[in-house]
Amino acid sequence: MNIPSWRHVLSYLVDLQVDYRPSDINGDLVVFLSRGKYQLCTANAIYSFEDRYDNFANLFRALINLEYINGNKVLILGLGLGSVPVTLDKLKPGLWEFTAVEIDETVCELASIYGYPKIISPIDTHITDAAIFMETCTQHYDLICLDVFVDDVIPDVCTQVDFLQNIRSCLAPNGLLIANTLAFSEEHRAKSRNFYDNQFLEVFPNAVLVPTHLNFMLLSEKNALLHPTST
């Protein structure tokens, strides 16, 4: 969608609402134009912000060695407006083959308007539950990004060992899983740390927790970092 020049400039001074959709799954979905980028918000969370979705963007730009990812097949669980593919496509335009899984059809509609026009690489979208998709998945992916939320809550099914094992079975050799968890309150940090310590490490024993922005990012393989560490 083309942004009129005056709205683009104004968005650096104040966030401009450009769309609103009610959702049975996510409640009120609001799209803002903020600092020249489209941002998707719910009542308590930012779902997407183009390449300013800093939890993933900071990893891709500065912390992860993208050469560690041997192939180009990327699975995105939880779509938003498509911040993950937008960011990766800016770093390596046209390289990727994206598969997106999103349960909320309304989110997919918004992504097709505000996100997909900014993506050069092909993207195949599945409107379904991430847990169901992973139960029946027969493909292998070089990178899997887990970014599933309902407002500011990660569904319980996405924190279970069985779900993580299904993801592991769909990772290509040397594949990488990145899971986004919350860390902007003490309660969120405790829940995210508990998930990492008691489920994530059980399935991915060489994992690492990376604090970034207001989130904890969980990586299935610490050697994917430019400067491997343990947290």
C-alpha cells in the first residue's frame, strides 16, 4: 500500500491509525503507521512492526550468523503483518522460501495488505493452528520462527514438550528454531525462564536464551550466534 508523503512525515510525530478489524481470536486488531512503518497491535501487545520488530530484527541484523542457516526454507508460526519475512528479505532479498502459519484469518488479510507487498521472496500461507500444522508436518525447514501469541499470552500448547519435539522433527540438519517469549514484566520473565529451563532445554539441550528489547529469544542452537554464550 502506498503511503501519501504527508502521512509518512506525520507518522514520525504521531502514530496514525490506518486500519481496524475485530477478531474473534485476537480481539481488536489495529494497524498504525508509526515512523513510516506499519505496526499491528492488540490491546496489550505489538504483533508486528516491519523490520522494526526488534526482538527478531536485532537477532537477524547483529547477533545471529545467518551463514549458519544452510538453506533458505523458513517456517513462520504466528504471522502478524509479516515482520520476520520482511526483515529477512531486506537482509537477503529474494533468497528465501517462506511458509507462514496463522490461525487468525483476519491477521492474514491484514498481512496481505500491509506486509506481503514488501516481501520479494515467495510466501505460502496456511490459515490453521500452529500445533495442528506441526503434528502433520512432513517438510523440513532451515529456520523456524515461533511467534505465537493471543494478545500477550503464549498458548499453553506452544510451550509443551510434545509441540517442541514436533518442531525439532521438522528442522533440517543444522536447522535453527527461534522462539519469541515475553520479558517486559517480572511475571513474564519468570514464565519465559521457566519455559526455557523446563521444556525448551529438554528438547534442545544446546539452546541459549538471548535477552533482546523487551523479550527473551530462545535459540535451539547457541552456535548460531556470532559470539556463542550461555544464559
